[in-house]
Amino acid sequence: MCLALPMRITALNGSLATIATEGLEQQCSLALLPEAGVGDYVLVHAGFAISVIDEDEANETLELLREISAFSDEEDAVSSGGRLEEPSGDDANAGGGDAAG
Amino acid sequence: MRQADALHRLAADLLEEARPGLTYMEVCGTHTMSIARYGLRQLLPEDVRLISGPGCPVCVTAMGDLDRVVALARLPEVTLATFGDLIRVPASRTSLAAERAAGADVRVVYSARDAVQLAADEPEREVVFAGIGFETTAPTIAASLLEARSRGVGNFSVLSLHKTMPLPLRALLDLGETPIDGFLLPGHVSVITGTGVYDFLARDYGVAGVVAGFEPDDILKALLRLVRQTRPAIENEYGRAVRPEGNLVAQRLLEQVFEPGDADWRGLGVIPGSGLALRSEFADRDAAMRFAVAVEPPLEPSGCRCGEVLRGVTDPAECALFGARCTPEDPVGACMVSSEGACAARYRYRGLDD
């Protein structure tokens, strides 16, 4: 549940940040981390950046967290999509919930 | 390979320096997963025993609270939004997954912000967010609630079942059922709270604590720090993410939206002040106030020892149901459902994590 993934901020739009990991882009809120800026690696939990971390350590951490995240998704029997704006297939009820792992 | 060498070196140091009969408890579901995944128990010397505590938010949610979530989901006007790991957890007589299959409007969201957007998109629905989680998660719910208010999204409310971490540790030590020489303290809870909230462990109980990250070497390094302490103290091994003072912005948001309330913990019962209740200024956003639901007395699954597992008194493998009647595919108790439950982690990595 307290899983947080390290991601890099690539753009800012008010209190929203565009974050990228492995070519995947998402948005997260900076409401809990207003000091973060473009280029920072941040830990993202449930759609919110919560802490700035060092880049090298961000890359180290990814492997384990990806696996735990994938396991959570699998346990929830849902796809890796699940953002509300991208309902997967014909079951808009199914979601990723990956931050809840 | 370099990492494997480093882990074996750390394990060798632990073997050399640990004195007999040490028991350490981790209280974070992501630690549970990491320990199981990397087979860290097999690397530890026999002198060091590692047990799981009440660190999986879904697992510690009391049956009566799960029943309230289900009752809300059954209201025809309600769309219940929740993180994914709550969906399959058995309530007394059903689960959110079963209710969804029977027609209830239950949506899994990645973020509470998505639930606010859902409410904005579907103004004819009452969107209730089932707020489960510790200090890591609760500020994201606080921020989402404030966002709903500032955007004028009136049909968004929260059932706050949030809990805070320090008090159950005190409760465990007061119970004294199992010896605990030190705690591996939760990394991402501590990102928010900082490290000072754990000072009472060393000061009042003479029990050590080290905030740990989630890589296998983080966990072994934290254990080595615990072993090396000559006087119990609180240390921080996860300094790359955890500042001593925590995330002050998140703390302020928590303070603004929530106040301490009683919380019911599976395995530990009601611990006064260990929950986060919505402040009265947010009564209009409080699903507990907004919707009157009646729930029958809770029923616990027969034979399930999840409560004992969460207190570190019973090892998952000691439960007669473990791996037989209770598996992740067909779980009896919450500790086997949530991916980070002690039973689920042990089952998934059986052979590695014994």
C-alpha cells in the first residue's frame, strides 16, 4: 500500500507534473511536494510526489518496485492500465491500483 | 552479481556480529514483500529472527470496517472508489469484488485524485472514496479532498479508515506477547512523518528502530545497524528519501483535514488515537456522516489466524489453513489476499522465504 515509485519530472503545469519512467508518461500532483522541479527524481505514491531522491538511487530501486507493482496488479486481476482516463477494454471498472501495492 | 556479493558480505557481517536470540519485526508490507522476494530469511544467521507485524494496511483493516465499506457500496446512489488491493478482501459475508459482480458500482482508482475526477465527470453519482492506508497515503486523500472542495465537486466524500503507525507499535510492546529487540521501520511512512515519531520506542521501551529502504541491501544494512546498536536508538538507513523532519507540507495537510480518532485494528482491537478522523469542518465530506448504513455484527472466518500473524505471534506457515484451504487464488483471510500480506508473500515465494 505504501509503495512509491521513483520517476523523473519532465514538465510542470501548475501543481501538476508530467513524470516519466521507461518512456511511459503520466501526471502526478505536486500538492505534497511543491518544491520539486523539472529534472528532479521524485518518489510517487498514489498519484502524488512525496519526496525528492537521488537519480542513481532512483534507477536502483525500480527493479524491485516494478515487480511488486506487477504482482499487485496481478493479484487484483486487472491490467496495467487502469487510469480513469484510459479505461481498459470493456471493463472500465477494472483499474490498475498499482500504487496501492 | 555485484549485488549478490554485497548481500553475502552483509549476511557474513550479521553472522559474525549478531548475538543469539535476536528478534526483529518489520511493520511495512513492502518490506514483507522484499524480504520474501529476495529470500533474505535464508541469508540471516540462525540467531536473527525476522517477523512481520501490522504493516499491511488492508490486512489490519477490521472486519467491521470492511462491512461498512461494503454497505456503502450497496447503496444505489453510491459509486465506491478504492485502491485495488481492497477489492478481494473478504468482508463478513461478501467482498467488494462479489458486490461488484452483483451489480454494485465499485471502481478501482490509482489515485484519490482520480476519484475526484470521477465525481466531477458523473455529477449524478455520489462518489465515496474508501480511505485505507497509513501516513504515506492519508495526505494524498487530504489533498484530494481539498481539491474537491476548491473545484466545487460536491458529490465526493471519504470514509476515513486511515491509521497511523506509531501507536500500534506501542500496543504490541505493551502486550509483550513476543519478544521484539528492534523494529525495521517503514520507509515511506517515514518519508511523511520523519523519524522523531519513533523516539518513544528507544526512550520508553528500550527497543531499537531503524528506518529502512526496500532494496535487499537496505534491509540487511538496517538489520546490521540494529545488531550493532549498543544502546537502543532510532536510526535512518533510508536517508536518500527520508528527512529527519519528514515532509512538512504533507504533515500540515494531514493536520488541516484530519484529527486523531479511534481505529479498530485486526489483531489488536481498538487503539484510541491511532486513526485519522475527518475534522468537523469536513463533516459534509465525511461518508460516515453523509450516509446512514446499518451493518450486522462482524463474522471472522473460522480458523483464520491473520490477527495473530499481524501481531507477530504466529508465523504464516503455522496456520493450518496456510497453503491448503487458504491460497492467494482462494483466500480465507486478509493476510493472504493483499499482495503484501505476510501470508501472501510467504506463499508466493515459498521455498525462498522459509
